[in-house]
Amino acid sequence: MGEEPKKLSKAAQGVQEALSSKGLGLTVVELSDSTRTAEDAARTIGCGVAQIVKALVFRTKTTKRPILVLASGPNRVNEKSLAARVGEAIVKADADFVREVTGFAIGGIPPVGHRQPIETFIDEDLMAFDELWAAAGTPRAVFRLSAADLQMLTTGAIVSVR
């Protein structure tokens, strides 16, 4: 008899359900090694760091609204450019704010399945890849997707983040 598939953790299962509801057939996997940072994820998965979708949450200073940036693994976000795009100053969100708005801890933030809708920006550099990898709710859970899948799932604006 075949081995029964390993049950996903609660957070990863929530991401799997969010993905399944979109009808794309994307599958969350939980790995034995950490995918907490883009470098860890690339090493564990066996892909390039640039193929890792790094999810960064910012907070606007005045209105306190969340902003999600999905950046290519090695890229740093130009916060001044992002602030100009959203129309007010921004700060990097703290761990409590991130968990409150997404439902996930830093290091496992997926591009979908958040507690509330979040204005999203997608790094144009991610569009160059046929295969991307994104976090799926925990520092060990990921899923593979295409750049087109990422844009469809998030309805994010494609921008230069640098």
C-alpha cells in the first residue's frame, strides 16, 4: 500500500484552500528545511534566488493601510518610489501588524489567503520567469506557480520595485 500523504499544517492548509478556490491546481508542499529567507528557500528548493517571491508588508504612515510587495528574492524595495506610488509615506510593517492584516508570520507570508484585501505590487523582474516559488503560510511551506498565476491570484500591479 502507498504511504498516506503528509497532512499540511493549519497555516499551509489555509493557503492550499485559498489556492484551490482559484481553480489553478497549485499545490502547497511542506519541506524539511527552512524557506524563511529567499536564500534559504532557493537552497532548499534548488532554484535561483531570483525565482523566489519575497512577500514584504509595509504600512502607510498616515492612514495605516497595508501594502504588500511581492519582490524577486535578491531585490530591495525602493521605499521612496513605493511611497510615491501609494500617495503617502510608508514604513516597514512590524511583526504584529503583519500578522494582524495577513494572518501569517513574517517568513511565511503567502501572496494569497490574507485576512483582508491588501493593495499589492508585483516586482516586474518576477515576470521573466516561467517558474516561481512563493511562501505558503509557514517558514517551511511553499508552492510553485508561474508569473501569470501570480498576477491572476493577486491582481497586483506590476511595477519596478528598485
